[in-house]
Amino acid sequence: MAVKNFGQGTRCRPSRRHIGTLVSLLSVAGCGLHQSALNPAGRDATSISTLFWVMLAGAVVLWLLVNGAFFYMSRVRPGQFDQRYARHILIGGGIVLPVVVLTTLLVWGLSILPDPRRPGDGLVVRITGEQWWWRVEYWPEGAEDPILSANELRLPAGERTEIRLTSARVIHSFWVPALGGKMDMFPGRETMISLAPEKPGSYRGQCAEFCGASHAWMAFSAVVMDPGAFDTWLAAEAADATPPQDEAAVRGADLFLSEGCGACHTIRGTDAAGLVGPDLTHVGSRQTIGAGRLPATLDDIRLWLDHTEALKPEVKMPTYDLSPTELDDLAQYLEGLK
Amino acid sequence: MAERQPTRDEDKREFAEEQASLFRITLAPLVWAIHFVVCYGLVAVTCAKEWDIVAVRTGLLIFSACALAGIGWVGFAAWKQWNVAETGDFVNRGGRAEDRHHFLGHAAFLLSVISVVGVVFVSLPLIMIGGCQ
Amino acid sequence: MTHPSGLPEPEGPYPPTDEMLAEPVPRDVQEAQARRLRAAWETPKGWRYITAVNNTEVGKWYCLTALVFMLLAGVMALIIRLQLAVPENDFVSADRFNQLFTMHGSAMMFLFAVPMFEAVSILLLPGMLGARDMPFPRLSAFGYWCFLIGGIFVIGSIFFDAAPRAGWFMYPPLATEDEGPGSDIWLLGLSFIEVASIAAAVELIVGTLKCRPPGMRVNLMPLYAWYVLVVGGMILFAFPPLIAGDFLFELERSFDWPFFDPTRGGDPMLWQHLFWIFGHPEVYIIFLPSIAIAAMVIPTVARRPIYGYSWIVLSAVGTGFLSFGLWVHHMFTTGLPSISLGFFSAASEAVVIPTGIQIFAFLATLMAGRVKMTLPMLWISGALAIFTMGGLTGVMLALAPFDFQAHDTYFIVAHLHYTLFGGMVFPVIAGVYYFFPFIQKRMMSERLGKWAFWLTFSGFNLCFLPMHLTGLWGMPRRVYTYPTGLGWDWLNLISTVGAFIIAAGFAAFVWDLIRPKHRQSQIPRNPWEAGTLEWTHDVPEESWGVRSIPHVTTRYPLWDQPDMQARIDAGRYYLPDAKEGKRETLVTSVIDAEPVQVQRVTGPTWITLWAAFFTGGAFIFPTFHWYPPAIVSGALAICCIIWWLWTATAQVPEADSKDAGLGLRLPTYAAGPASVGWWAMWITMLGDATAFASLVFGFFFYWTASPDFPPEGALHPDAGLVALAALGFAVTWSSTVGARWLNRRGQVGAARAGLILAPLAAAGAAAALVGSVMHLDPESHVYPAILWALAIWVAVHSGAGIIMQLYCLAGSLFGKLTPRYDADIWNVSLFWHFVTISALVTCAVVGLMPGAL
């Protein structure tokens, strides 16, 4: 996959739109910021960041004017001014200026307000928030059954995809800053947001509503792909698991079943069909493990299995008491589930 | 009370008038509040029960116009009560009953200006945003 | 038509003429008067000091307690910042961190910001209004003790690792399903404090409306009093929705009634609405009184009256109203319809205008005046620099699309701290420096003050300015740690350093505040050369508040009425004496402040302490599900309160009227709308009605939000019993009001009969109402649960009403309530007006709605 390598920036270029020392400095520093609202890669995120830069410029000017005036009045020239000026400043600064500025901003804001809930172009993704991971279902246009996945969202570039959100137990919030705003996920209710990613790449999303002990570790990667690549990937994702055949991995597969992992996890094409935890059918092809907790490398999968509770406090998955070789085997198996 | 003793009736009348003008201070923002609550409540129910949002928007815009007219009327009455054109007093800091009377007019007038802005702002979404999504 | 009670009207010359005021008071008379006043107002000594109820003592305790809670919450913030200093830190555990940030927010809001407003106002308001004390000193003391007990209980839980940990907003289902007592501690402990807050708000409103000095018409009130009025009103309408929410929430926690459980028809969104209907006005409840301090400091600094007095009044009142139309901007990302978001976006922008006017009025005042920079003004300037920044980011966040990105990120953390530091912390500290000489008759240190300012100011910006960027780069709030590699590391480290610099600034400030100052020289009486009444205070301190209550005809009497100070000191004005040895203050009319009554105010007592102690028990025991002791505590609390009221309020005076000075004779007793007690009842019941309205809102919210409300085939309340209840409430109401009417006409026997019938009817009605829902199972679905909640609400109010009716009956039997002295029954019938309305609304909802929906 072209866009693997979680944790490395894929886009490192100064913003062309905004020239200025501060801005370009931020953009350079912003290199590698996969979770930044100021490095937009989607249509909605772009229009919001434009709005922000304009408001920021205005805010800086207004702040300097008001506080400059206070400083001038109290330090530079503390003497009396003509009463006339006082009245002008009260009416002009207190009523006229704010009404003009705020009306302009409000009209702008209202004009882009409904965008993130525009209907999608066909593909629908349903995401359910769990404590503390994401259940993901892809519903291509006209599909009867979903393609199940977890903890990673892949989207085709150049299309608007509808994301339908709900939650199992508590409130979460779905958010990929580089692509657009956030939307809360409620138990017993469905909310909707649509995303229109433009630049292929890998971005980080994170739960934004406090949801308990490991709220900090409820993340995922959002991978934007060229439409063709996306279709290929989706077809692969729909297929059953193709377990790795090397010796250690085979031992790992047995261990997976004998330790009872299948009670919670599904690996399609095997006896593991649990629904409590994330679907692991293609876990080895994902960028992260533990809902964005660690990169999905062999070492980190092993680390995850060995220190689950420490890495993710109060998580439901127990930390298994396995020997080092058993851990190696199990990690080998999972990493091989491409 | 000995000296300038108004009769009981006069007292009562004046008191009633001032009660009214104390109330008038809050009248314009109260219209704003009612307008706001009606807009919010009706749109919430309309969207939840899938009533006709277009009709509701139109109705609410007419209602907004009425609210603006109401605030305008309150503001005009307050302007007259303030009576700055005649007294030339923008400050109303004297200790006489008239000063208090003018002051309450002034405050009510300024509040109706704010309330007009408030109602116009709150009506903007009705114009600019189409459906419930 | 109300039959006159036969109490005398005010008699004598008013307003006083210049000749009357110019006449000197003989020296020996002055001294004798001062002696008697001093004796009447003496603060209890030794261990009895805690029985004091005087506003100056209670106000000081209140302020110091709030300060201590604030410092504790500040230490929690430092631990939070240490944990976040570097990525993947394990300084504290996730669970501990969640307790810390929950408690930091809760304590800063409920134990510091709101109580601080009340504390400062109780301390300062009587001085600004030339009043001797608040109208109900024992109520202030009771409120303080409740606050202290509740505050220690809530904040103490963090030391036992049992603190609430679902965030200060307590969103269900996370908070309802949370195990352990944390959520209950939050709900019950803070409800307890909220009740005390409302009590203080009632007192402050009545104080501002009815205890102004003669002549101080509404256009002459100090701006601080205007703000108190507005903020008091806001508390009255903002806190009750939260109390209603707490009520539902605790019913769910304790009895599993599914108000917020979506699997049984409940809806977590209802809590969000109720919480933020409270939560956003709350922000302005914190901000307005602090800006009011600035409105007192700035004219002094500019050495001229405030420019645009009416504009500032407009700004306060306008903000008060608009602030109730903003709550959904905390819920922009909950998927509400776009038009609805638009309304709240619009209102959130609109509220900027009055806030801006306020700031520009200050600017205009400085322009038109001759500025003399002082230390308090330095803090005010810092406040403005910070607050304008918070305001500008507020304008950004009010636009829903921007909020979609910024919501629940560190951008919000930065924004809210900018508004709260600029809008509350800095102005309050300015106020401490400005009013310290008024409170302690000593000055604070100029040098330490500057150190404290520059440390806090620079530390603050170092801590919170980078957070804007941290948030926009994607860091969410309330995470106990974060991974490296997202650009957040160095920003967080800078913030942590800044936090410790703020702490250093606070250390300097607190040291300046508490360091012994006995060796410092006595201050001049008006050290800042201010123009408002509080600076007529006595140096050295006297506990009588004001020697004689002046006649005020200007906004800045110390600038514009040059003879006033001498005349106050000479006892030339009103109430210069305490002939009967009783504590008294002057009650005046609402709009024009004409003197109408001499009000006896209550003195030191233990009973408020006991009442607070047992009330605390009634709230705290249920946290651990110890219901029997809770019930015993509640009963004892009621006994204490009845004893307190019986022995100290609406006492039959020894004479109908007395000389109030300057030839004016004023009545010493008032009933109905003329009395402060009636006003207090009216205002309290407005708040109570708001809470009830919130419950009814809940009912209709469920109907709007869910298609199966009431669910198919649900059992409905027994219509016959509901009708019987409605009838019973009508009977109890008419017997109560009838008893008042008959009593005034001298038909005491008939009135007593009415007061016997009334509680019987009320008990029957309440029983019928509860009986009508008895067969419904509140655990099964939210529909029966909300009906039960409404019935319980009305039944509990009826219970209180029955106690009041019996209190009046006892009063009538033991001579406390007579045809002439009938204040109690006026207040009780007012209570019943409200209860009857809510009972009838409940009957309509319970009995008629199932058919109508």
C-alpha cells in the first residue's frame, strides 16, 4: 500500500495560499501533522481553515486597536480628550463596527454551515463508537450486506462519502481534522456527517467526546486513496482472511482459538466469530493496532498483547499470561492477516 | 408626609407608570426571547416530526417581521420617554423623578436597538438555510 | 380589594430639606447614639465568633473559603499540566487524571466562580448602598455554612480517590453508568451548593431592590448594583434547570428510572440541554459581576463619572437576556438540524455586541477622564487584554462551522481560560486590591502586587496562548496523555511551564493578602478618592455598616454631595440610633427608594449552623445510599428552620412605628408586597417555577425526540384520581387564600378553620396525584418515569406547603399571626399560588396529555 507508514508525514509543503512569515512557519512546522485542522486535505476542512485564517487576521487587528487604545489612554496620554470622541468611540466601536463585522461573519458562517451534512455520492460508511474503538461497516451503493472492518477508515478521494454514526454505550465523537469537522455519536440515535477528501494520504482521527478512562487512546487512521485503489482495497477487505502459512503463524492461529480470542474477535474464514471486540480479519493490513494506540508492526503487536491494560487503561481485553514464544507466534499470526 | 404631598391617587398613578417603564426596559429583549424560543421550538418539532419546513420557515419569517415591528414600537415609545431632543440630556444623572423617568426611557431605547439586531441575526438562518439537515 | 391591616403609613417630611440636613447634632447625643448602635451591632467574640451573621463577617468567610477552594482546584490544574508536560507520561493514572480534570472544572465553577460573586456581593453591596446589612443576614450565614459543608464534601472526595470522573458536565450515559459514588457526590453535593447559591441570589436581589438609601432612584444606583440585579435574575432562571436535571439524574442513579437511557425511551440529549441552559448563562453569571468591579474601579481611575451609564445598564440587561439563547453552541456537534444551529450561532454573535459596548464604555470613560494609574487598574488592563482575546476567539467559535473543528479541543481550553481569567480572575483580583482597604482598613503591597501581576499575566499567556495552536493541530480535551509525533509535544511543555509561572504569581498575591499587616499604618478613609458610598466606611472599623443612612441624590455622592460624609458621621441622616438595642436597616421603595419601613434584621445565632449541618446530612447521606439517616437529618433540618423562622422573622413589634430620624416616622412591620419577606418568597418561587418548567420541558422533549412516546400500549395515569387531585389543590388554595382574607377582616376563628382544612385538602390532593401514577412502573420506560417525577415534585412541594399552613395555624393560635400582623400568611399564600399552578399544570400533563399526543 502506498500510504502505509503511520507516524510519517506524507505531505511536507508550505501552504501556497497564505504567504507570511508566521503562517509559513506554522506550515513548515505543520509538516507531519496528521491531525491538524490547519493542514486540510478535504473540502470541508479547507473551507473552515480559510474561514479561520481570515478571522484570525481580523482578530489580531481588532485586538491591537482596542488594547492599543487602552494603552494610549491610560499610559501615553492620560489627560482628558474631547467628550465628542468619547461618544463616537462608544457608538462606533460599540454598535456600528461590531454589527458590520458580525453580520458579515454570520452570513459567511451560515453559508457553509450545512456543507458537512450534504448527501454523499454513493458509498455509505457506518461507524459505531465502542469503548474505546471503532466498529466500521462499508455499504457500497446498493449493497445488501456490509463489509466489516474496524479502527480504520478508508475513503476514495474526490467523492463525498456519507458517514453514519452511532454508539454502543456512551457518547463519542467522530473527528478527522484534516478532512472536516466532528460529529457526536450517541447510543440509540444515528447522526450523520459527510466527508469529501481531496488529497490521498493518511490522516489521524480521534474521539473528541470524553468517553471514559481510555478516551485518550480512541483513535484511528483515515486513509484517503485514489478511487481505483480504493475499489481494489475494498474488494480485498470484503474477502475472508488469508492466514499466513509460516510455522510460527500457524502456531499463533491455534493459540488464537485455544486462548479464546475468538469469543470476542471475528476473523472471517476461521472459527473466530466473536462480536464483542474489533473485527481482525485483515488486521495485518491496517496501519495501527489498539484503535490508533500503536503502529501495526510485529513488535508493537507483541507489545500490545503483552501490556494491553498498561497501554489502554480499563480496556475490556485482558492481558494474557503468555510465554514469550507464544507472544511471538500470536503476533506473527495477526501481523500476517493482510 | 408633610410638604409636597401628592394625593394617594396621584402617587398610585405615577407609581403604575414607572412600574410600566421598568417593565418596558425588559420588553424589547423579552420580545427577542419569545421570538427566539418560538423559532427554536417550532423548528425543532418540525424537523423531528417531519412537518413542512418550508411553510414553517415562511411563517417564522413573517413572525420575525412582527417581532421587529413590536420592538420598533417599544423603541419609539422609549425614545419619546427619553425625550432627549427636548431636554438635551444624554446622561440623566439628576436626582429628580424626571431624570429617572428619562433614564428608564433611554435604557429601554438602547435595549430595543440591541433587540432589533438580535432578531435580525436570529432570522438570518431562516433565510439562508433550507432544510433540516 | 385587600382590607387595610391598620398598620401606619410613613409620616413626616420627605425628602429632607437642606436646612434640616444642615442642623447640627449635639455632641452628647451623637456619642450616646454611637454607643447604642455599637452595642446592637457588636460582633460576637471568642468561639462565639462563628455565630456572627453580619454581612462583613460572613462575606469575609465566604471569600476566603472560595479562595481556598480555588487554590485547591489550581493545584489540581498543576498536576494536570505536569501529566501533560511530555507525551505518554505516567505521572498520574488515567483514572486519577479524569478525577482531577472533572474536579478542577467543577470546583472552579461551583466552588469558586459563582460563590465568589455571592461572597463579594454580600461583602460589598450593603456598603455601596449605604445599608447596615443584607435584608436576611441569617440566610447569608446559612448559605455560607451550606457552601462550606458541601464544598468540603465535594472537593474532599478527591483525597479518597472517590471523586466524580465523568467531566464537569456529567454527560450521561457515561456519568449515569459510572460505578462508585463519584457521580452521586457531584450531583448531591453540588445541588446542595446550588440551593445555597439561589438563596444568596434571592437575598442580593431583595437587597438591591428594597434596601437602597433614601433618594437613590434606579438611575442613581452604583453600576455594581445593576449588575447584581441582572446576575441575581440570571441565577434564578439558570440554576433551576440544572437542579431539575440533577433531580432526574439522581432518580436514575438511585432508582434506575431511565431518563437518560436510550434503551428504555430515555435520551441523553435532555441532560445536555438542561445542563447547558444552565451552563451558558453561568459563564455570564461569572463574567458580569467581575466586569462590575471594573465598572467601579474605572471611574475612580479616570476621576470622572462613568461615561455611558445607560449604555452599561443596557449591556448588562442585554447580556443577561441574550445569554439564555446560546446554550446549543456547546452542542453544535450533536447533529441538531442546521437551522437550529444557525439560531444559536446568530445569538452567540449577537451577545458580542452588548459585551463590546461595555468595553467601549470603559474606553470612553478613560478618554473623557484624567487617568491616574493605580495597581487595581493595572489588573483591569491585564483583564481587558486577556478578555478581548477570549472574546475574539469566542466570535470565531460562535460560527458553527469553525466550532465543528475547534469543539472539544485545546482551542476551547484556551478560549475559555482567556474569557474566565480576563473576565473573572483578573477583575476579581483587581477588586481585591481596590476594596481591600474597605474590608481590612489596610493597604496591600504595591510592589508584591506588581510582581503578582506580571508573573500571572506572562505565565497565563505562556500557558494558554500556545493551546490555541495545540487545539487546531488536533489535540482533543480531556485526554490523560497523548502520543508523540503529532506536533503537540513542545506546545504542551511550554503550557506546563506557563502554568507554574501563574502559580508563582498566585503565591505572591496570596502572600500579600494574608501576610500580617498590623504594623502598617492606618489608611485614609477614601484612599483612591472614589465617589461611591462604600468609601464612607469607618476607619477604624465599626460593625454597624454605616453610622446613619444618607439621603442620596447623585450617582457619585462623595464627589457631588460634599457635606455628606460629615453628616453621616454626625448621625444627621436616617436611623442614627438603636434605641431598642435592635439591629435595624431601612427598607425603601423599589424604583425611587422612598423610605417605607424600618426593618428589624436578625443577629448572631447558632441555629443557622445547625440548620446547615442537618441540611448537609440530608444531601450527603444519600450519596452512600444511607437513606434512614438522611431522612432523620432532613427532618431535623426542617425543625431547625422552623425554629429559626418562628423565633426571628415577622416578629410582632413593640410599637407600630418609630422615629427614623429627620422627623420621619416609619412603620416597623410590613406584610404582603410591602415586606422584604414577600419579595424574597416571590423571587424564590420564580426560580422554583423555572425548575418545574424544566421538568415539563422534559416531558415534551421526550415527545418531540422519540416516536414512541408515550409507547404503544403503555398504561396511563388514573384520570379519576388526577381530577380528584386537581380538585383538592383548588380547595387547598382557596382555603389558604380565604384564611388570609378572613384573618385580615378579624374573623380569626374562620381563618383557623381554613388553615385546618387547607393542609388536609393538600395532603389528600398530593396522595391522589401520587395514587394516580401508582400502578405505573417507572423503571420500565421513561414515560411512566417522567410522570412519577412530576407527581413527586408536586407532592414534595405540597409537603412543604402543608408545613407552612400549619405554621400559620400555630402562629394564629400563639399570637404570632394576628389580623394586624399577618406577614406569614401572605408569604404562605404566595407560595401556594405557585404550587397550585404547578400542580394544575401537572394534572393537565398527567391527565390530559396521553389522550392529546
